Amino acid sequence: MNSSTVYCLMLTLCSILISNFCLTANARVHNHHTLVGDHGDLIAKVCKDADPVLFKANCSIILRKEPKVVEAKNYFDISKAILNMAITKTTAASNTFKEFAKNNSSPAIKECIRNYRGAVQSFISSLLELPEDPLTANYDAKVAGDQPEICSHLLSKAHIDNPTLNALNYQTKLLSMEMERSVVFVSKEMRGKKSKEMHDRGTDESSYNTRESRGIEGKAT
């Protein structure tokens, strides 16, 4: 095989490799955009106004770990998925505090257990209220988020600096904030739906009245 043939083969091989690399890179970029929400997906909107210092960096990361949150097609569905996720994770967090209390009888830990019991109950209440009263659901979610803040303050006063417990407080507060933000959109969705129903009902009544009027006029003639 002469040198020119080898050169041509190498050039062809390089072209193929470069082409494949570009295709792979483009696919990765596309997948990345789809995952992180650059196309305005629901998770991106829910996380948009999260506290930029404390929560925004992790808002999307936590939510995208839950398949039902990712699969949600509207704000009601994503709110419901976030609440179910919050109930599961907060219940697990409560159990972690109970385990910790077996080796630490601090009053702060006991109070944190009560806080987390309250947080779970508030998330459950929020889930029950969501279909009929999103504003109350929003309030319940906020109350749930107050509990880890209280716990965090108690731990600090008791000089208990445990990375696991600190992370649980952070996570529960974040889930509460995500839920609050999501429910705002649910309220808008419900108002829009009711407005459309009222408009459609008004249109139907108007059409009915018009038909009735024409019927009466026809009989009169």
C-alpha cells in the first residue's frame, strides 16, 4: 500500500471519528438541555424563584431524582408528586431523628422529633387540600417548612452539629419551598379552568336563549 493510499485512509478515518464525536456531543448537549430544563419545563419553573443562595442550586437536582415529578404534565400533577415525595422523605427524616435520640437524650432532639411529626402531618394536610383549595394547601406546605427551621435553631442552641441532621433540615425546608412555589401555579391553573368553564357555560346559555327566542318568535308569526 503506497503512502498516498495510507494518507487517504487516515484522512477518511479521521473524518468519520470527528463526525461521530460531533454527533455524540450534540446529543449530549440536547439531553443536557432536556434534563436541566432549558426548554421551560415544569421543574425549571418551580425552581426559578428559589432562594438563590440557599436552595436554587439543589432545587432541580432533588426534584429530578423523583420519576413522578419528572413525568408530571401539569402543575397539579407536579405538586401532588412533590407532596408525596415530601411525605416519604420527611417520614424517613423523622425516623432518623428517632434513631439518633437512642444515643442522645437531648431535649433538642426530642423537640425535633415533634417538629418532624408536625411536618409530616402538614404535608399530608396539604396533599388532601390540594384538589379543592390550593391556597390552604400552600399554607400547610409553608407550616411544614417552618418545622425544620425550628429544629435547626434548637440543634444550634444545643451545640449539636450533625451533618446528617443538618442535611435533613435543609432537604425538608427545600421541599416545602418547592411545594409552595408549585401551588402558586396550581391556583392559576384552577382559576383559568374555572374561567373557561364559566365562559363556556355563558356561551351555551346564550345559544340556548337565542334558540328559545327564535322559537317563540316563530310561534308568534
